[in-house]
Amino acid sequence: MTDIVALALACYRRPLDYQDRLSLAAPLPEGMDQLLWLANGSSEILDAATRQTGAKPQELLDAARFCIQQWCLVRGAAPCRVLGVEPGAPLERVKEHYRLLMRLFHPDRAAGRETWTDHYASRINEAWTALSRMPERAVQDDGQPYPRSVPVQDTVRPAEERAVKRPQPLSSRHQPGRRFRTRRRWLPRLVVWGGLTLAVMMVLGGFYLDRLSVGRSGFDPTGDGRRDRPTGGASVPTAIAAPATNPGALGPFLAAPDWQALEQREQQAQRQIAQAWEARKRWEESRQQQIVAEAALLESMRAERAELEEQVRIEQARMEQTRAEQLAVEQQRLARLQAEQARVEQVRTERELAERRRLEALQAEQAKAERLAEELRIERQRLEKLKAEQARSEQVKIAQAQAERQRLGEQLKTEKARADQAKTEQAKVERIQAERQRLEEQLKAEKARADQAKTEQAKVERIQAERQRLEEQLKAEKARAERARLEAASRAPAAPMTVAVVALEEGALTAGEVERLMSRYTRAYQRGDLNGVMALFATGPRSRIRGDYATLFAAHYVRGLWLRDLRWVYRGPSASGSGHYELKLRQRDNGELRRVEGNIRFTVQKRDNQILIEAIEYDWPES
């Protein structure tokens, strides 16, 4: 099956290269049964052919039908070739081929609905009629035996590789006078024997008519031909009244023939023969004209076929050229797309690299800003501490200077009073004035140091302005990067503490000690260090608030604690301060951020050089 299917595909795809295999002179290939079943759409054969050749099913069907039309239904094909069988094939095989061809080309079938294939059914019926009546016919009309089927292993090669003689044109194979050459040999004999048979039948008919006339009127040997007519109504016919003899089987031959009637009948028969001969000649002339017209039509069809083949060749060349141009355009487009894709990938890689570098620069700037902020915070705390220490020392010195001045004033008054009493005290008064001048100079020096502290404060403000500028630049860079937006945790520095100094005595609390205690409390609170917080409380309040702190640290992450506007009042070893607090928490279960703020009050106590929180009170919102 593979050989004939491959041959059919090759002839269908390149018919010009296989004209010798599609001609009438070429023998039928083997496997016509499989080709007929394939053309009728047999699922098994179609699947097998599709797997073996790799062609599409519709192309296989079209190739099979095309080859059947070119091999079997070409003009001038013998009945055996029309049915696709060899001469002398079994009747069962002929019947099977007839049934498959009628199923394929019958006008009522789907494959035979085209009007130009309607005559195929009539040709198939004629071939079946001829072969069914002459099943043993093995030679053609011209006496040449039909060629046997040949294998098709070598038929799929192109025409230039096979040394097969090309058939003659159809016009030379179908000459007008050749078709009736055999019939003209026996036509005169048929006319002569037909005339003799007609004459004998006319003679016998005359004898039969004479016998009928003799039976009615009797035999008259005189030959005058007259019959006795009845003279009355009761007369008896002559055949009954006169005695008659029974001539037997030779009666008709004994009667006298009517030669004039026979001559007329013979002339009538001759005229009929002449008329039949003239009709035969007219029919032959019309047939010759029809053959000439068919030959001319065949020539025109051959020319049209050649023109169509040339158009098909040109169209195939144009399609190949168009396909090649389209393929070249697609390849160029694919190359452009690949180059564009490579360029886009390179640009994206460069952009990602630039973004990564910018992000790293932003991170470095942010780290630098955070470092500066931390340094600024430390510097501010140091300045605040220095300012507080300076304020305390200045207040102490001013108080001492004022007390000393008041004392010296009183002493000066006393000395003046005494100077009035005794000039000997003049030297003492001068010393007192010198001391007063020294104290005033010392006061001026303290004022100069205060001015220096103000200068340090201006320097802190400049550092804060620089920090603000860096933060604004960082925000602008984050907005341009879009991917590098990071939430900067703002840390608000604690407000400076206002300290109210009451008195200084031995063992009393100082502002530095209280500030260090609050700093330790804030750091332990932000770490969520329960033990560290509890170590800052006295034993009494520690047991009361431990549970509250443990619950808070277990349920939240502490993000920040800020104490603002704390005002402390010192009373010897104890101090109390009140202010405002702000707390940021994040819940551990759902990550929700929570912000709490309110008023807070501390009470601290110094015992045995250890500062502890005695009491804490704060506002907490109801949950």
C-alpha cells in the first residue's frame, strides 16, 4: 500500500513530472484495491497511509481521487481499465471495483456532486455491462493483449529518470475512420443475408396468404380466379357444398403464386433496403462529423489542459517566490525582534544596575544621615547636660555672689560707719572694695561663659538645620527611586528638662542622676526587658506592676517610648516629676501598629547611694 500511495501523492503534487505514468499507454499500478478504498475514505487505510507518509488526510483523499480519474477514466480507456482491473480478472473483483467506483462518482454521492464528473457514472456502468457479459475477454479491440500490472517501486521517480516511451497524442490514437474499420468488413454480408432472409420471409408470407384464400373459397384448377357467388340467402358456401380434397402439407406449394404481388413486395423490400442504406450512410456521416467535432474538442481540451498546466506551473513558481520572500521578510523581522529584545534586555540590565547603585547610594546616604542624627542627638544631650550643669553652677555662683555682695554691702556700710568713727579703718574699706571688684570681674567671667554656652546652642541649631537638609535630600532621592522608599523612623528627642532647684545638701538627688535613671528606664522599656525595668523599681511597687508589664511585653513589640516636658521638683534625697509620654506598640498576633500617649508622674528615692522609682502613675486608654 505504501508504494501506490507514494506514487499517487507524487503524481498529485507534481503531475507534469509524471505524465508518462498518467498516460493511457502506461499500465495500471498494483494495489488499485487499496487506492479505491482510500479514495472512498476508509478509516483504517487512511490512518495507515497518514502514519506511513506523514501527509494530511484530505491531501491523501484528493490524491487518490485524482489518480483514479487519470488512470481509469481517461478517454479511450478499455472497460477493464475503467474499472481498474486487469483483463481476465475474477468477476468478484470486477464487481467490487464497480461498487467502489459507483460509490465514489455516483451523482447522488458526496464525491460526485460536481457536474463535470456526472458522465463518469455512465462510463462505469457501460464498462460493467461489457465486462459482466464478457468476463473472459483478455485482449483489446485491435487484438493486442492488455499489459499486465507492473510493480510501482520505481514509478515514483521523476520522468527524466525513467526510460519510458511517451504515448502518442490523443488525436493520433483516435482517428475518425479507425473506429468503424472492423464493422465495414462484415456490413455487406449483413446486407446481403438480410435481403435474402427478407425475400424468403416475403415468399412464405405470400404462400400463407394464398393458403388462407384457398381455405375460404376452395381450389379452382381452371385458374380463372372467379368464385361462385351465392344467389340466395339460403345458399351454402362453395367450400362446403363442393367436395374438397385435403392437399395436406403441400397445399400451399400447389397453389398458383401471384407473381405480380411478389414483384411489388420485392420492389417494396428493395426500396426499404435502399432507405435503410441511405439512413445508415447519413448516420455514418453524422457519426464522422461527431467524431471530428469530438477530436476538435479533444484538441481544445488538450490545449486548455496545457495552458492550465502552464498556469499551474507559473502559479507554483510565483507561490514559491512569494513564500521565499515572506520567509526572508519573517527572518529579517525575527532578527530585528531578537536584536530589539537583546537591546531591551541590555537596557533593562543597565537600568537595574543603575537603580541598584542608586539604592545603595541612598542607603549609604540614609546610614550617613542616621549617623549624623545619632551624633546630633548625642551632642544635643551633651549640650543639654552641659547647659544644665552650667545653669546650676551659675545659679549657685550667682546666689553665692549675691549673698557675698549683700554681706559685703552690709560690711561696707558697717565699715563706712566705722570709717567715720575711725580713719584707721580706711585700709580695710579699700580691701573690701578690691574684693568687691574681684567679685564683679568673676561675675563678668561667668557671663562670658554663659555667652559661650549660647554660641554652642547656635552651633547645635546649625547642626539641626544641616540634619533637616539631609533628610529632605534623602526624601527626594527616595521619591525618584520609587523602589527604595523606606519608612524612616523619626525619633523625637526628649524635651529639655526644667529643673527647679530647691537646695543642695549632702546625699541629695541631682538632675544628672535622675536623667540617667530615666534613660535606663526608657532603654529597658524599648527592649521589652521585663527584668531590666523591674530592677529600677523599689520592692513595694515592683510586686504591684510586674504583672501589667509582663502582659504588655508578651502581647506587643515596643517600637518606641518618649518622655517629654518632664518637670522635676527635688526634695533632698527624693524627687517627683510630671510630664507627657508617647508610646508606639505593634501587636504580635496581627502586626497592627498602636500609638498611646498621656500624662505620666514619677516619684524617685535615693537610698544608700541607689536611686529607685518609688511610684509611677500614667494615663492608659481603656481597651
